[in-house]
Amino acid sequence: MSAEHGPLVRLLRVGRDFDVSRPWLNRVLEGAPRQLLRAVEDVSFEVAKGETLALVGESGCGKSTVARLIVGLYALSRGRVEFDGMDLAAPGTDAPALRRRMQMIFQDPYASLNPRWRVRDIVAEPIRVLGLAATAEAERERVTGLLRQVGLAPEDGEKYPHEFSGGQRQRISIARALSGNPEFLVCDEPTSALDVSVQAQILNLMTDLQERLGLTYLFISHNLAVVSHIADRVGVMYLGRVVELAEAERLFAAPRHPYTRMLMDAIPDLQMTGKARTPVAGEVPNPLAPPSGCAFHPRCPHANDRCRAERPALLGPATGAVACHAVEEKRI
Amino acid sequence: MSAPLLEVRDLRVEFPTRRGTLVAVDGVSFAIAPGEVLGVVGESGAGKSLTGMAIIGLLEPPGRIAAGEIRLEGERIDGLPPERMRRIRGRHIGAIFQDPLTSLNPLYTVGDQLVETILTHLDVDKAQARSRALKLLAEVGIPAPEGRIDHYPHQFSGGMRQRVVIALALAAEPRLIIADEPTTALDVSIQAQIIALLKRLARDHGVAVMLITHDMGVIAETADRVAVMYAGRLAELGPVREVIHEPRHPYTAGLMGSIPRIGALQRHARLVQIDGAMPRLNAIPPGCAFNPRCPKRFARCTAERPELLTVGNARASCWLYAAERR
């Protein structure tokens, strides 16, 4: 059964802990306690078909963990991930069949391609594994088509990854991701390792592919400008939680959460309007000892006693939700 | 503009290899005045970091300065014996690199490292050195330096570590600071703090700063002038405002257009795209290095290498600005 009009991907109160305790012997001898790092906590959102949802945040905010939870590279600690209306972890679900419909593109095009394989084989691997081509001839044709689609020449298939620049390697990663005919692509910082002019090429390519193939993207990035360019909706994460989730235009025109505002203010001003940038004091707190209440309160100029004591919930519709007491109380 | 503190003229850095000599920096000239921040921007492999390394005398063999000269306060510093260069490097030139963790010795406290640097280069006793170290840590914005000075580098966060590295670079009161991607490893909110700090230090101490980065946004906020490098050569050099708002070289124009900006474009609109990639060092085309990718190419571009031509207050190495176009 597939939900025709429902969201393609749905996360319900998803959480993931990592055990970062000292080794067992140390715990026994020194009495050190077990320590759990809550990398992702209570994250819920939906991604509609054909939409691009971006997750942004600083290092350690949990955005890449969310990406890995969705494609199944990590197991969930709490919550539920649904794809096309079906719970990926439910006993009756054919999870592998669902997972075939999603693919992932990684940040580092130097680490994500096997250096000993020819590009043709790298791109053909998903086709072989999933049995998508009946004959060697059909496979060859399909790989050639994929290479063309991402802006590479068919002859490039005979080369090895080291013969390509970073941007071209990322094209190869995209061709590989597309070779299994996915509907949903999870892109984890796909352009952060690239130079800006190459980044522009890859972002343009991703936009074209989305239009042509009707793909749905989850786009993970720390770069707000890139996100503003590619996303339909944006989720801002801080210390494992989504603090604001809104349509891109709305978020960038009028950010509501103080952390989103801070991130926007921290972007270097390329227009050189001379507007004074207020560098925010402080850093992301240690996730092993997160602050009480709202995790952002130690850095927040609007924090009051309620913020220090009570954790705000993400309130509002999917087109503009924010987790902030100050916004809820209309103080800001 | 006052007399330049650093002057680089026709710098050429070569790497001899078995398959011929690679020219990584080719005919680069620029100057930096005291208190000025010169941004050097370009994509990976453009030669910007090697230019910085050549200036501080840390080119890795077999890389070598093949031609040109580098003058610090009028005195030539290229080709000095390693021992003399080492003294100059510590005393007159401070360096800040991208990764603060590899710039600090993990086995010594930050205080030890600061005190050692100060004692090596300045004529002070140990107590004075320590109080200077405390002052430096406070100046770079480390809260409660008395409590942090005896900590080891791993006890600091990334942003705080980069502050320690900046304090180290400042320890001997250098006249020139070479900062190579100082904010690249940091999160945006921390980046803004470090940029503000660098800018303030240049202004307050009259230090000349060479800021090497691939991030035009950082340059826009920090630099007074900017040098754009492409394939080891200077493409454009001028006041930062002009280069950003009115780029003269087609490469600079393409580079500026390819940067995504919030609110500048319709969502999903295509970014300006420079097709192709920067040539490899063993395959730099004749004439202008950018010509195969250039939308405005004409005959002369493929035949003759352009020199830096004056356009307004800036200079661009592009034949578009030659008086007579052949």
C-alpha cells in the first residue's frame, strides 16, 4: 500500500544515542559511569514528493546523524521513520525494497569512490546488485546514459577515480546514486569539499536532475547561502534538535529563532553594505552536558528564567514552526 | 600609501619532477602596507598557499623559488640560509594555518608554548614572558586566561584553539602575519569572531596581514585589497570593494557569480557557472591561462600571455583592457 498524497519521508520523534562510556575495565575499576551522547533527540519532519528539505546547523548538531538514520546507516534509538507511508522498522515491512528507492551522496568525493575500480564499474554496481539490467549490453547503455546525464563523457567510464578532479568525482557519486533509479536522495554536504565555481556546477546539476527526474532531496549543509539556493523548506538544528522549520523564503526573509538569526548574522557580508555584524559570543555547548531548558539559552540574548528551566517545543505548522519561548510569548 | 612592509616581485615557484618542471606560482607581484590586510583568493591549486609558504621560507622540497624577489621592510628574505630565515620567521613574520590542532604541540601547555616563543624572540625574563602570554591570551579573547594558560591544546575547543594559534603568531610582535585559511575549519558563528579579531589586530598593531582563503565572504569583510589567483598567476589585484562589485577579469566575474547568496536569486535559479576546471600545472594553455574557459576570449588570448593592466584603481591581467586589441 502506498500513500499517494502523503509525504514521501516522515520522521516521528526520532532519536539516536551514542554510547561514549569509558571502556568496561575503566568503569569497573574507576567507577566511571556509563555515558550516553544524545546526538539526535525528538526530531520530526516530513518531506513531500519532489521537495527539497535542507537541514542546517553547525558541526555536531546532529544533521548528518539524521541523514544516516533515514537511509539506515544507523539504527534508531527512538522514534520512527516512514517511507511512502510504511514504517521502515515494522516487522511486516520489506525494508530493503524501500531502501532501494533511496540513495545517499557523501561529502568527500575522495573517500566515497573505490580507487581500484573503473568509473564504469562504480556506476554499474547498484545496477548489478539490484539486477536492473538484463544483459551486459543494457548495463553498458545505462551507464553511458548516466555518465552523460551528470555531464561526463562516456569514455570517462574507462578511467579511475584519481584521474578526476573533486567536482568530477562528485558527478560520479551522483551518477552512482542515480543508477538504482532512486526517488529520494540524501545529500550530506555534497558541495562542502568543492571550490565555489565547481560547487555552482554541482548545484546546477542537482537542480536540473530534480526537475528532470522528479527527485526528492534531503540536503544537509552548514552553508546557509547554499541552502537558500536549493531548498524549498529548511530545518535548523542545534544540539540534536530542530529549533526552526520553515519554508525557505520565509526563513531567510524573517528568521524567528534567535539561533537562526545568529547564523544569518554570522554569514560574511558579500554585498559589503557595511552593516555591522555582531559576532555572537560563546560556542556550541558540550553535547554530553547539554544546558537545561532550551539548549541555546547560554548564548541567547533573549533568555529568561523559563528558557533556563523548560525546554521549548517546536510549535507551528510545517511551513513555519519554531521552538522558542520568546517567540511563543511574543517577546521577540 | 606608506612604504610597503612586504614586497613580492615576479615570484616564481617551481617543482622539478621527472616529467619536467611544474610552475606552481608564476610571475606574481604584490605589496602589503603596514596595517593593511591583503586578501589572496583563488580555488584549490591556484598557488595561493604556495605563495604564502614561499614568503615564510617553508616551501617543501623539491619546491623552490626559481625567480623573483621577496622583500620585508626593504630587505630581501628569499634565499636566506635556513637559520637566519628561522629567526625572521619567528620574530618578524607570524603564521596562522587552517588546522589549529596541528599548529600546536599537544604535549605542552599553551602557556609553555607561548612563553617559549616569547623567550626565544624577545629580551625578557620568564616572569615577564608569562605575564605577556597572559596578556596575549586575553587580547585574543580567551576568557579568564589565568585559568586557561596551563591547559593543554586538547582542552580547548576549535575556535579557542585558533585564538591560541593567533596569540602564538603575535607573541614576538611580528610585522607581518600570514594567515592561511584561518577560519576554514571553524563553524560560521566562530568564523565571525576570528575575522573580527584579525581585523582588530591589524588595525591596533599596524601589522600587515596576508589573508589566504578560498572564501570571498571572508575577504569582503576583512581585506582592504584583494589578489585573485588563477593557475599560479595573478588574475586581478585591486581594492576589495571594486573587485567584488565590479570584477574586471572574466574569471573574477565568474567566481563572484558562482557564489550562492541569500535573497540574491530566485530559488532554483541557476548559478553562474564557469564550465570546465582550472588546468593542471602540467597542462597550462598558452596565452592566458583562463582562455579555454573564458566567454570573452579572442585571438590574442590564446597567443600571448596578458600582463597586469591598470583598469580604474585595480589591475587585471586580461587583454580586454589593452589599449589596442589585436
